[in-house]
Amino acid sequence: MSKSFIYSDLIRKLEEKIDEAFKNRERILISVVGKRGTGKSHFGKFIRKNGIGKYGKKMISVIDDGLTWLDFFFFFRKRLKIPCSGVDELKPFLDKISPNKKIIFYINATPWTRVSEVDILLKLTTNEATRIERLKNRYKNKPQTLNRAINTKEIEDYKIRYTYFLEVEV
């Protein structure tokens, strides 16, 4: 089954929320949250490559755990990593990201460490067996890290304000 098919319902729901958010804002911030292994980074990669429905990839920037890619010249991309140093509302990134990027995705399981408010809070979930299998593949040579990742408690209070909330199982 292709990622496009798997994400089709999520893209449709997210596009509706983005349409709503754009009624009040010129640029919107979407925080993608979820437990380790739920597919946050894979979703971010999908968005970078495909966009979201009518919102093409040229309009979108993805910041995943303090790392983004900046377009420069016509065909080149530059990696930009800015470690978290407290709640900075992503300003170090936003100062560097082109104003043409109207949709900013911030992927992080603990978004409150960097932002206090987003337009859309997107929570990704998956069934526990799938999540554990993904973590086993990721941490196959690191049993202690695997054990910590599997036993991490889910945080329900994301400690940030948001206008729209969307929870989707992927």
C-alpha cells in the first residue's frame, strides 16, 4: 500500500483545517506530535516531497526536531540545524525560511519546549504493535534506548495553545 493512499484521509482533513486557518492568517504553523514510532518524521518527509492537496511543496517548510532544509539558488538545498535553547517561537528558523513558505510544520513530541502557540495541533497515533515494530527496527542495536522508547508515557497536555486540533491514526 502506498504512502499516498495511507495518508489520503489525513491529507484531506488537514487541508480542511489549513483552509480554515488561512482565513485569519497569512502564514500558519502546524505542530505534529505523537509518541515515538508513530510516524511523525515519515509524515514530514512525505509532506516535503508531495505537499498537501492544493498546497504544493513550494509553499511548505518542515522543521523536524531542530532541523530543516532551506532552498537556495534554484536546485540546491542547504541543511539548517538550530538546537533548542528554550521557547523561541521558531524565530531562528523563521528568520531564514523564505516568506513564500506559507505553511510551517514543526515536528516534535514535546513542542512546548520551543513554541507556545500553533494554528493546528496534529496528533499522529498508530496501533501499539505497529509502533513497537517500528521502534525495534529503529533501535535494533540499542536495547536500552528501545526499552525507553517503548515505555515512554504519552503526554496528553501539550502545554501549547492551538486553534485547531486533529488526531489521526496512521
